[in-house]
Amino acid sequence: MQVFIINPNSTESMTRMALKSAQGVADPGTVILPATGRDAPASIEGFSDEALSVPSMLAQIREAEQAGAQATVIACFDDPGLDAAREVAGGPVLGICQSGIQAAMILSKRFSIVTTLPRSVPAIEDLVQRYGASGHCRRVRCIDLPVLSIESESQQAFSLLVAEIERARDEDGAEAVVLGCAGMSDLTDALTRATGVVVIDGVVVAVKMAEALVGSGLRTSKANAYAYPRVK
Amino acid sequence: MQVFIINPNSTESMTRMALKSAQGVADPGTVILPATGRDAPASIEGFSDEALSVPSMLAQIREAEQAGAQATVIACFDDPGLDAAREVAGGPVLGICQSGIQAAMILSKRFSIVTTLPRSVPAIEDLVQRYGASGHCRRVRCIDLPVLSIESESQQAFSLLVAEIERARDEDGAEAVVLGCAGMSDLTDALTRATGVVVIDGVVVAVKMAEALVGSGLRTSKANAYAYPRVK
Amino acid sequence: MQVFIINPNSTESMTRMALKSAQGVADPGTVILPATGRDAPASIEGFSDEALSVPSMLAQIREAEQAGAQATVIACFDDPGLDAAREVAGGPVLGICQSGIQAAMILSKRFSIVTTLPRSVPAIEDLVQRYGASGHCRRVRCIDLPVLSIESESQQAFSLLVAEIERARDEDGAEAVVLGCAGMSDLTDALTRATGVVVIDGVVVAVKMAEALVGSGLRTSKANAYAYPRVK
Amino acid sequence: MQVFIINPNSTESMTRMALKSAQGVADPGTVILPATGRDAPASIEGFSDEALSVPSMLAQIREAEQAGAQATVIACFDDPGLDAAREVAGGPVLGICQSGIQAAMILSKRFSIVTTLPRSVPAIEDLVQRYGASGHCRRVRCIDLPVLSIESESQQAFSLLVAEIERARDEDGAEAVVLGCAGMSDLTDALTRATGVVVIDGVVVAVKMAEALVGSGLRTSKANAYAYPRVK
Amino acid sequence: MQVFIINPNSTESMTRMALKSAQGVADPGTVILPATGRDAPASIEGFSDEALSVPSMLAQIREAEQAGAQATVIACFDDPGLDAAREVAGGPVLGICQSGIQAAMILSKRFSIVTTLPRSVPAIEDLVQRYGASGHCRRVRCIDLPVLSIESESQQAFSLLVAEIERARDEDGAEAVVLGCAGMSDLTDALTRATGVVVIDGVVVAVKMAEALVGSGLRTSKANAYAYPRVK
Amino acid sequence: MQVFIINPNSTESMTRMALKSAQGVADPGTVILPATGRDAPASIEGFSDEALSVPSMLAQIREAEQAGAQATVIACFDDPGLDAAREVAGGPVLGICQSGIQAAMILSKRFSIVTTLPRSVPAIEDLVQRYGASGHCRRVRCIDLPVLSIESESQQAFSLLVAEIERARDEDGAEAVVLGCAGMSDLTDALTRATGVVVIDGVVVAVKMAEALVGSGLRTSKANAYAYPRVK
């Protein structure tokens, strides 16, 4: 099985990290096909960053499917262009925010999300609402650190994440925490160990759910809203 | 006052129609600055059409503000890129779907929406939910005619719209109907006359609300979610 | 255009303030027709105050429309009798709470409201829910000062409002603040300057939206729920 | 125990009917104190009828409590002035819509409501939402007959009600039906027999819940929103 | 009238307390039939405790109805097996959580709940949602004391409850507090006196509502979801 | 990996069918451990059937985990005892209703569910709400055939299912259909072929999601609500 994983921003080190996370959990028979956003912002930190990353991402998804990809994972926690991607794709398309939230709704009664910047909080809250998790998500928190600093200042990022996860546990009563940025993926295990909290990385879950849906023989419905774009 | 009205698709006749609707209601002191989407699909009929239209629209909004525009109206009923537009703009940004819905919530207790294609129905339902109108909107209906056919087959479009508005009134108990496509704007008065229903055109309302917000001395909050994009 | 603005309580100085706010933003061609509640409580601070103010208000709206008013603004943040007013009126009827909330949903992703007394908080929360803004309104706050003290102890009121708006910004992450009392209208600009927050006054916005709806050629639907009262 | 039952409209025959229904179920030790609205519309059929009935109702509730009433039932399905009544009353105040809905949520999983006029449907839907029953109430239906005609044309009313209750059962899957008008109270048993459906009359339930709350030693909280009106 | 009150856990002293509370408010003509869970956990503190208590409870309800019970009260705040109980019973079945919440929605605009253990908080929040009270319930709080300790360490329990009720009043703006455990029933009056807050005990309210519904001539609808179990 | 699949009713042929479906999609390295409900009803058709099946199911899950199972699938569409099962289990516990719904939310914008008996409709609607899919699920439909008849009268069941799936597509605009009974599992492929609709079988999806979560290294959070039952 081939699973396409697209990092919609242009930072290749983030693609490599997502690839590593994906390969760490993929089935032996799964080939992970990674890609980095073309003509995209260096990070997705707001609505216009999202918007600028989507057109090339849609083209890349089309190319990946033509090259044999059976499912797609969008490795950015804002799930940019998720509906549009499902429209152009035949296989299942997984957003790491939706996947992380779905896992959290199975593994806990109440969870919180920890993301990077304050400006991302309302956007993620909107996704929580859209994915039907308003009653299950206690709070969307942030560490007030830009996306790219998670890699460049990883020690500080780790400390801030540990503190915020513990606040989620203690103040929110969160029983699990979803990491709110693809760039936090490689910290998951260490954060779990440091806090004792069930920490969920959307990249890992989305890759496994992609395998699960392909393995179930299911593809994106082309009946109406996700029908291929009309030719005009 | 200068109000920028962007038709995010590439069909210039639709821009002209929106301009005409806007000028028909604008205050004497308001200059309407129209624009047509660059590198955009000929019509917005689905999520990927939306996605492809947004990047150039954001650039055009920036240019318009630099040229003096004090408010922006996005003349497409899917409100494509509305959050992103508010991020790059300083003045208020009005979506015609949100504006039409807000007017309908003032003028009636229950309303329906009539759009073009079936595939647009779930997308508009999502907007209804996002704008807080789930309890007020009886139903999102469609006439099953492509956007561009409203102009090219205007007689048929008119007949279908009359029939669907009457169904909204009779079957849904809709007290008002919001037209679910910018391309229906010039039919508004005739539809009102033909059906006796309060028919709301988002283009008209959005232009007037743009004037109202500018006249109130209000601009888009730059405090957090709609702050200008970070420079990276 | 003639816009009727009714202060439903019996305190004439509040009517004068609302008139001044309205005139400060009205179009040159708009005449503001002010009125003070007859046989009404001196302020609206609770559900029975609301109830007692409505019957005369309905009569005054009828009289104003007969005298030529094309739209009505109810200048009390509880939006007392809003549905009933829409029933007796032919033109659009704007509540300052609904108008302030609609503006806040355009200009920000998340906002808070600051009102006077604690007892008004649940009533306003109910309006937030009714207007579809539960997901957008972070919190309804109060300064614990009676309505009439905002005028009589304006220095204290101003200080309390500044402090509460800053708490909304800092604790709630509010990107805009809606003032929750018509009596705060003349403090809006000073509050904006003092806090740097986008502060929204419902009186100003409602007057401009009234102009906008009349300018759009729209009137209250008389189809069902807002049909004129039955003669019995 | 003394229970005050106020018919907020001015039609005395409706008061007598409510009294009869109340006395038919009241405990031996309960005295029902009936009252008819003063200066009120002949029936409550819309928002302004509601508004006009409330001021005198509030005065009558105060008088009744001074005369010894321990609880109040508002015998009109729009629950007019319910919040205001709770503010001026010390004892529990029961609305027949809320009471009927609460009973239906105990006795069935899904219910429908059958009221009089189409214009009342959105108002009652708003109450369903406010009382938290949106997920339980299948549909608010109407027989399109004015309130006063239920008495004057009782044979026709009965036939229409039977037909509508059966539609609720067959088309909505309603497991119970709440009668949406105090004036239908004396038809309840006959409707139950004719349709086999669990038919719930809010007047009866509200009177029994009034007894239940007084018997529980509970009174309206005067802590905040329902505190007695401020003296100004 | 005979009202069956089942304490679904196996601790007889809790049954005796519920019986005492019930008898303290029951009408003179009401006989309270108490029962203790057979083969049930000593207390209900979580989902599996709930599950283990239900099968025998259903059998006991059947037996009680055969012995003449006209209504059933489930005296555990998790309302375990409430839907199933309504399926096997012909008379009304009252859960003390639903009853307490319904009373709180009549007597206040905003209330909080105070339960025993943190693990019960999400379960009760789910019930709040299910009973339509999400907009009315400020917060579900706990005193972090096991159910059985309320009796064995009653002095400590009382102090913790007083403190938590006061926090609900001061931090949540709760106008009433619902006690979130049947085992707190005998503390109700003392808690009311100590805090000045309207404290609602679900056991008391449920018994009175059971009387009210039987007195209204109403029984559980057997039309669909609560039809008696199919014989297979 | 060992995945425990429990059919909570006592009908062994249904267990065999679930086993077959599971084995048809399981990874080569996955061992499916099937079990049939002990002392359970022959089918789960209502709330008391659910309740009676749970206690033994909880014991069987404990035994299965002690025997090495790393995840559990409850193969009944009512998801009976799902919260309780997560409390007693260490590994992830998947309900086929939640799994089917989660898949449908990924593969379509709008879906419907087709179950067996009318009495199951409200119960499944409650699950739809609980899993956050109210905005995505168009309608819960039924074919009015008992669970056990799907096997015994499979030809009739198939025809009824085809007709109902087509109604979901044509009347609801459903883009996918979730089968609302474990007993329909072996008809999935034929139904997909017969209707052209994306038909989702919860058994298949739940097994694959179980593999996915175990493969992600995730287990049920034991932090609060799903902590192991307290020892008393």
C-alpha cells in the first residue's frame, strides 16, 4: 500500500520529521510517499498561510494518486484544504487534526489540544466544532511559540509543552492531550514519558487510519459534495 | 468611501453583474471598485474551485486596500477564503453568504436558501452552522443548474428559482429566501415580484453592510486570529 | 430616510445619548427620530423591567411608522420585545445586542461582552445563544454597576469598563468587545483609545444596519411569524 | 396548598377550562386560584399578544402571592413572561410549555407538539430549543385554527387534532404528543382515546409539578437572574 | 399511590436514607416501596458499576410493578439504566439526575452540580447534555470523596460540600446547586441553611415528580423506543 | 496482534459472521479472537437487551485482555456498554457504531444510517449526537425487520436494504450509508454493488481502527473517567 503524506508548507525538515513518524508506525507493506509544499509558506500559522498552501497541495495529491497512492495524509494540524483534497482525491484523505480528535474520542472522555501560537487557537476550535468534538474537548491551549521554533529551539519547546500538558491535565481535567502541530510529532514519546498523560500525535494516527480505511476497501464517496471537480 | 468587490472567479460578466447590483444600492458617496479573479476557475462549484480562487483574491484585496479601499465584499456565496481575507485586510470583509444570513435573521424567524448545484448544499449548510443560523435556516435547496447557466439560460433559471422559492415557502414555511449564488443577483427583484416572498440578495446586503461598518468607524480586529500574517 | 430610535426606558438623558451616538454616524440624508419609553421603568435591569417597557414601545413603533419611520432601533442591550416589535413593524427592526453581535462576528473570531449588573449576564447569554453566537462569544462579563450609575458616576464606570475590557482581552482572548448597555455608548471611543481593543457599540452599529437594510430595499417579512397581529 | 393559575389572555371561558383541568388532578389539599388576564388580548397568537399580556400578569402574580399562593402556573403554551414571572414571584412558576416538554422527555424518547396557528410554530420551536429539547422534539405541528375557534368550533378542532396527532405518530415517529395550546386541555382524554397516543396536556402537568416543587420545599432562587426587581 | 424507589447499589444504609428522604416529602396517600440492588456494587462510581447494577434493577422494577407500584425512582445520580427501565416499566420512571436538573431549570437560570469523585464528572456532563441543560448548567463540580465516605465521614463530607457549593455560587454564578449523589440527600437542608443557596436533592424531587406524573394520569409511552422488550 | 471481537448477544451465527468479516480485512499478523455473549439476549433490540448483555461482556473483555488481547471490538451497532468496556479494558475499545460514523465523516460530507427496527432509531440517533455527527448524519433509517431475520430471511433483508439505501441516497442526499447492525456485515459488498453507494460496515472499520490504534502505540487513558473501577 502506498500512502501519500503531504507537508503543505515549504519546510523540508518538517517533511522529514513527518516521514520519520509515519515510517515508525507504518505496516511493513506500506510505502510512505512524502512531499513538501511547492510555492507554499514556510509554516502554516493562520488562515492566509493555509490558503496559500492549498492549490499546490491539490496538484500534488493528484500527481501522487496518479503515481499509485491509495490514501493521503495532510500533515498540518489546521487540516488546510481538507474538503478540497477529498474532492480531488479518489482514496481516503486524512487530516491530522481530525484523526487526532477521533482517536482522542475513543481513548478518553475529555481531552485538550496543545498548539503553537495563540492565533491558531480559534481556528482549531472551529475544527473541533466541525468534527463534532465540542463536548469532548476541554480546551485548545498554546505554548506561544512559532511553528519553526519547535525545531530550532527544541529544548524550550519541550519544556513549554510539558508544562502546558500538565496544565491541561490539572486545570482542564484532560484525560488525553492531542498535539496541535505536525512539528511536535517527534516529541510525542518523550512528552508521554515526562507527563504520564496519553499524548496523541495526529501524524501517527492519520497514517494508521489511512491504512485502516484502505484496508477496509473504502474510498472517498464521489456521490455529491466530494465528487471530482466539474470540468468547465 | 471606496468598497472593493471581488468576484473570485474569472468570469467577467459575473463581475459586471455584481458591480451593477452594488451600484444600484450604494450611497452616492460610495465608489465601488470591482475585480475579477485572476488565475481562478470560471465558476466556484465546489471546495477545490474555492481553494484555487483564494490566493489571487488575497493579493487583490491587498492591492485594493493599498489603492484606498476601506472595505471588501467577496461576491461568491461560498464565502471562499473569508477568514484569510480578514487576516490580510484592515477594513471589514463581508461575505455575501454571511451577510445574506444576517439580514435574514433580522427580517424573518425562519428562512431557506436556494443555490445552484446539489454539491454546494453541504458546503452552504456548513456555513449556516458556522454563522450560527442552524436554528433559523429551514433548508438549503438547489435548482440543479450550474452557475454559468444562470446567465446563459436565464429564462430557465428564473423559472426554476420561482418554483424552488415557492417550495421553500410552502414546504419549509420559509418566511424569507436567501439567494445562494452571486449570479442570481440581478433576478432578485423579479423573483420577489413573482413569488411575493422576501428574497434577499447577499451582494446587495453585503455592500450596504460594508458601508455600515465603515460608517461605524469599525475595522477588522488585528488582535489575534485576524492579525496580519506573520512575516517569516 | 427616517430611522426611529426608541430608548425603551423612561430616562430621557439616555435617549439623548443614544440620539447623539446615532446622529454621529448617520448618513447626511438620515433623520433620527428619538423616543423615550412611556410608563416604562427608569432602566432595564431584569426580565420584568423588560416586560414592563414593551407594550408602550410597541405603540410608539406603530406611531413612528405612521409618521414615516422606515426602520426602528431598540436602544437597550436586552433587545426587549424584539420579536414583538418586528411583528408590529413593517420596516426592519434592529436590536442593539443582535447588531453588536453580528458586527463582532464579522470583525473578529472571538469576542466578549461587557454589561452592567451580574443579573443581566444570563439574559444576555440567552441572546448570544439565540443569535447563533455561542461559539464566537467567549464570555459575558459585567462591571457590577447599575445602568443609571454609568451616567451619574461616569468616572468610576469608565475605570471599571477599562479594567473589564482588558480582562476580556487578556483572560478570554477576546479580539473585540461589545458594550452591553446602551448607556455606555458615549464612552466607546475613549474605551477604544484606552484599551487598544476593538470596542463595538450596538447603538451605532444598529443605526447603520438600519440604513443598510432600508437601502437594500428590504422590509420585515410578513409571511408568518412576523405577520401583523391578528385582529380578534 | 394554594396554586395560582393565570390565564394571561382575557377570555374567561379559557380560564374556566384551565381551572377545571387543574381541579381534576389537584391533590385534595390543593386550592386552585384562577385568574384571567386584565387588559390583555382575547388570545395569545403571536409575540405582541404575548407582550401585551405580561405586565398585568406580573401584577396579578404579585397579588396572588400576597394572598397566599405558593406556586404559579401560566396557562398559555407560549409561556409568556416566564422569566419575568419568576423574577417577581417567590414560589415556583411553571410554564405549561416547559412542563409539557419536561413530562414528554420522561415518558418518551421522541415527541411532537401540536399547536393552533402556523405563526406560533417558530415561537414554540424557540421554546423547545430554550428548554433543551431540540434533540427530543421531532416537530412542532399546527392545525391552522385560531385559539378561540378551538372552543367555538370544537368538533372541527377535535377532528383536526386527531388527524394531526396521527400524522405526528406516523410521519414523525412521535411516541407522545404535547398539546400546544391551553385551550385544548379539555380534549386531552378524548384525543388519547381516539388516537392511542400518549397525549400530554401542559396545564395538568404544570399544576402537578407546582404541587411537586412546593412539596419538595423548593422556591425560586433569588440569587441572581431571578432576584426580585431592583427598586430604582 | 405506590412509588417504587430502587437504590441500584447494594448498600442498605443508602436505601434507608433514600426512603427517609422520600417519606419526608411524600403525600399522605403515597406508599414508598424501597429496594436495594441485588448482586450490585456497593456504590456506583463509574460506568462499569452502573452496568453491573442494571440487570437486577430491571428485574426488581418488573417485580415492583407486578406488586402494584405505579411509578419508579432510580435513586442514583448517574441515572443508571434509565432508558432500559423505561422500557420494562409501564409507569413513569424518574432518574434523580434528570429530575434534579429539571427542577433546577425551573427555579434558576444557571445552576451547578456537586458530585463525589472526579471520575463521575464527565459522566454527569454527558447527562446534562442529554437532558438538554448544557446552556443552563454552569459546571459539574466534585468534592473528591468516595460515595460511601459521605456516610462514614459525614462531617468531612459536609464541610467539603459547603465549600464546593460556595465556590459554585461565587465562581460559577450558580443560582442553585443540584446535589450529585443520592447519598447526600439527608444533608440537603443543612447545606441550604449553611450556604443560603437553593440546594436541590434529586431524590426528593424525583419522588414528587413521580407522584405528579401518576396524578396526571400519565404513563410511559409504549409506542416505539420504550415499548416492552420484544420476546424472542 | 490480537484483537478481541465480542458479539454481545448469544447468537453464535452472528459471532461467526463478525469473525468472517474481521478476518477478511485483518492484517496478516492479526489474530481475531471471537466471543459470543454469555447469559445474553439472542439479539440486541432495545435498551434492556443492551443492559442485559453488558455485565458478561465486561467479564469477557477482562478475560480476553488477560489472555493477550490488545484491543476490543464490540460487534453490536448500539455500542452497548462502550464506556464501561473502556473502563475495564487497558487497550483501545472500538464500538462499531462510532467506528462506522467516524469513517463516514472522513469519506463523505453527509451520510445516513440504515438499521433494523424502528425502536432502534432513537437509540442510534442518540449515539450520532454523542459522537458529534448530528450535523453530518442526514437520517437514521430502518427496514423494519428484526435482527435475527436478517440471517433467516436474508433475501428479503437484502431487498429491503437495497431499497432503503437508495432512498437514503435519493431522499436524504446521503453520500454514504453506514449499516446499522452487525448482522448486515456480510451483505456489505453486495449492497455496494447493487446500489453504487459507499456502504460502510462498522465491523470491518472497527477491526481496522483497532489495529490502527494499537499500531499507533495508544491505549485507553486511565486518567479519570476510564480509570479502572475502584476496588471497594
